[in-house]
Amino acid sequence: MQKDIYEKIIGFLLGASWGIIFFGALLTFKIFISLGVVLAIFSTVVFVFVSLFLVLAIDALLVNKQRLQEAKKQTELLKKIYAKHTK
């Protein structure tokens, strides 16, 4: 199955998001380590959870697009079946 431009962009954004999560968590930890280990770990965990929520939101866009495509295919099949039985 070929991907359209929308799916390619979403795939790229998902990959970039995982990179941002990894390096952002490292950077967050390094910034807050001067204030204490517990605060650094807490702020890193908060950053990771917020970032993962955003990744899930991007993934939901892709899932909704795929669900719409499947609904269109099913609608076309139902129209063919209906046209075949109403003749």
C-alpha cells in the first residue's frame, strides 16, 4: 500500500517526536540536576509524560485518517452490493 503525503508527514513527525523526547529528557535532567536529583528526576518524568501525550495525539491523527479510508472503502462496497440487489 502506498502512503500519501499526509501519512509521510505524520510518520516523519512521529520519528522526530521520539528524538525530541529522548534529547529533551536528557536536557531537562541536565538543567535541573543543579537543583537536586529528586527535582531533576521529577521534572524529567513530567516532561516525558507530556511529550508522550503529544506523540499519542499525533498518532491519533494517523489512526483517524486510516479509519476514514476504511470507511470509504466499505461505503463503496455497500453501494455496489445495494446496486446489485436492487436491479
